[in-house]
Amino acid sequence: MNDPASLNCKIEQLVEDYLASRSKVGVMVAVWQAEQTYIQGFGQTSGSASVPPSASMLFEIGSVTKVFTGILLSRLELDGIVKLDDSIASYLPSSTIVPEPVQAITLRQLATHTAGLPRLPANFFEVTEDPYNPYVSYKALHLYAALEQMQLVHPPGQYYEYSNLGMGLLGHVLELKTEKSYEALVKQLVCQPLNLTDTVVTVSPQQQLRQMAGYRPEYSQDGAFIDWVPTPHWQAGVLVGCHGLQSTAGDLLKFVAAAVGNTDMNIAIDTNIAIDTTDTADTTVAKAIDRVCQKHTSYWLDDVGLGWNIQQTCEGWIFHWQNGGTGGFVSFLGLNRANQVGVVLLSNYGDAMVDDRSLTTMGLTLLRYASRLDLTSLP
């Protein structure tokens, strides 16, 4: 067993290695361990090399949004508004005529990446006007046009094929069914019950003051890496359900506490943020989180929930995790529900743009390390 005091040292070691090759980076690390909390910023905020980010700074969370989309689906199912095995044909506008194999795709298949859809629609880059803000110009009419011409990678339900298109389409059909925007649904069904005040699609003027700047890699014409440079924030188009949320380490730590089943959450995270669940006795959202964490399909040696990767470790633990990457940010969210452990990592470097999974590796390492803590020595 690891001593709880060693967690700080482990975090500092891992973050130091990450920061070594990233001169302008800001990193937030948050850990929930059986009602003990750790939350700390490292590196720098925009324009200040001496001030690390705080728990209230907003980062783009990229595909960690998919976890929230899965919870939306589960909540609407529990409310009797949708069924997991409904086909998308019953949700799309009657004017959208899609091939029969596409009509057969179910909401469950969209949420588990088994719909047979490609990673992105075929017309995505034709529509993209700004390569540094690629999703904002992709609208519903482009999505419908892509579906009408869609050739599936696999028949629905047969194989796992990670798809931003699939999760984005899921978010959109939930909008169509409820006649509410994705952001309104997330706010009503997830954020308000869990008191997540900084998990948003649209950033308010006050929140803009707390936004981290993102950095992307810049290359010369011959393909040589030059430096990391500031890049615009991504804005959501119709595929918002796959990538569109921004959040803070403080908010995501609240989410982690709820997701591992904590029931007494009036616990201070730091001097600025407190977990207060006076209004979170919403048993439906708790049931929805349980539902998304269940195994809904499998691929290779891992299982898949509704928006979660589910991994069984050699120690016999079950990890639920999802990572995210946008043009200027990467993120990681992981749980060991049986041990009441959760890890949140946020960085403002677009490592995903260079296929660098360092943050995910760090997240899984910390999740395993925190799961080994000796609870008998905790105060």
C-alpha cells in the first residue's frame, strides 16, 4: 500500500516530467480519494509565468464531453423520453432520407461507438472554414447531407469504431427529441443537480476572465516543429455532444465525487470552492451515472459504457475513464468507483494534435497509485 502523504510527491514528479518539454503550459490536477481531496495547479496561466492556474480556471475538456452526453441519454431514458434501443430514424426530420443500414443505428450504438460510423463525416473538412476552429461551421444541414450519403465502416452493432460523429449525432437527436439545446439539457439534467456552475458550452463574460489560453503546435513549410503558439478556442457546431464543453477542475472534482457514490459532499476543496450538494438529492442523476458506468458492449479486452472506456486492471480494479483533446487543450477523467477514487487532469497544450497521450498515461498512473493508498492511515 502507498502512504497517502506520498501522493503529493507522485503528482509533483509526474507533472514535473510533463512540464519539462512544455514551456507555457498550465496543468490542473485534482484527486478524490475516499472523501479526501487534492487539487493543485502547476505551470502558468496565460501571460504569467509565476502564477499557476487555479481550480476555477476554465479549460476545454474535448471528448470528456462524451461522458456528459452519455448521462443525458441515460437520464432521458430513465424519464421515459427515449429508449436506448430506439433507432435514429425515428428522431431525424422526415425530410432526411438516410440509407437503411443508417436508419437501423440505435442510440445505444451511438453512445458505445458501435454504430459503424466513421470518426468524422465525409463532408466535414469540405465545410470547415477555419482549421483552428473546425467544428463551428458544421451545421445540421451538413450533418443531414452526410447521413444521406453515408457508407458505414461496419454494420451497426458489430464492432467498436471510435466516432466523434456518432456522439455528436447522439447529442443532436436528443436535442430534436426534447426540443431543447444540448447546453440547456446538460445544465438542467446534469449540472444543476450536481451544482456544476462552470461546466458550459457558452462562456459568460465573467467566465471569459477565467479562461485558459490554449496552445497548438506550429510547423514550418517543410514539416519541422517550430514552437507551441496560442490558438483560438473551439466553438461548438451541431456536433457539440462529442466535444463542446468547457469546465474547471473544481467542477469536475464535484462530478467525480458524485460519480464514485459520495453522499456527504459538504467538503471544502480549497479556499475558493466548496462541494455543496444541498440541491443534489436528485436520485435520477445518480441512477443515470450508475447506468452509464455499466458495461453496454465490449471490444478486445475492454468494455464500453455510455461514453466511458471501462478497463479491468491486473489488480482486479475496474477503471472508468475518458480523455479529451481539442486544438489547444487535453484532458483526462478517471474513476475507480469501488475504491472511491477519481482523477481529473486538465492541460492547455493541444497534445492530441501531435498524437501525444502523455496526459492520459499520467491520469491512469495516478488513478492506479491513488487506488493503492492505505485508507487506514487517513485522518
